[in-house]
Amino acid sequence: MVKDTWLQCKVYYGMFLTSVTNPWVAFRVWQSGKRANSREFHYYGGNYTDTKSDAYRHITWNMLMRRYTGITVAFVTSAANEFCGNNRCCSKQMDFHNNYVGRQSKYWTFRDITGTNPWAWKKWSANVYDYVQNSSNEYFVGGNIWVDNSSDSEILECTQIKTYRKNIIPKYKYIYIKP
């Protein structure tokens, strides 16, 4: 299994590097990340791993990357980030899901192309914030669904977590683990 993950990391990282050989695209990937981090700090005060703040940052980052670089670069970049990162399984699955929400399932809602101009990234980020703050859009997987929050340990095997994410959680809701 470790070998497969290592190979996936290398493949996605190679695809990422290929996709950003254009300096403008590379800049936009970097800029999207910086903007997502700055808005997260603005709304939540900084990165709190596995929380709504973390979900907000991933959704915003992917929404902005898709806007500026296209859906393929956004997918490959965020996949490489997760495959090559050292997060535990539940955190990676949370991030994969929230990346999808920003890049695909809620992208057009956040962009609000009829109500905003093509460069209104702060407004789009505010739309993501409003979405995350609405409790009807959330799906909590802590509290003994994926993770025992009292001991901060995963209670399911990684394959079970992946299956749960793909088959149980609605594609239009965001995930968080820690309250």
C-alpha cells in the first residue's frame, strides 16, 4: 500500500509540474493559495486543522484555482497536495471532499457570475464563508463517526473512511472533523 501511495504521489506531482510549466499558471496556483490563507485568517484567525476553518480554506483555494487556472490544474494540484502530504487518512479524505466542493459541486454558487464581476475574489470568498457558516451545509465526521474526538484517534480503517466519504456524504456538503 505504501508503494502505491508513493507512486500516486509521484504521478500527481509530475502532472502538477507539467500543468504549471506556464509561469502565469504557476503564479495563479500560488496566488490562490495565498488568498485562501489570507481569507481564512480574516474570518477565523488562522489554520485550525480539521475544523470548519480548514474546510473553508480548502474550498476557497479550489474555487479560486478553478477560476484562474481551470478545473484540471485545480484538480491535479489539490490531488498532489493530498497524496504527497503527511496527513492521516481522515484529514486527507476531508480535504479531498472539501476540494471537490470548491472546485466542482458548489463552484458556480460561490462564483455568482451574474452578481459579481470576473475579478471579485473577496466576494467569492465571502460566499464560501456564508456557505460554511450555514449549518445545513455541514457534515460532521468527528464524534465517533470517523474520529473519536476525545482521543483524536481514527475509529475506522482508511478504506472504510474513503468508502463512507464517497458513498454516504452528499457531494454538496462540506466535511469537518473537530468542532
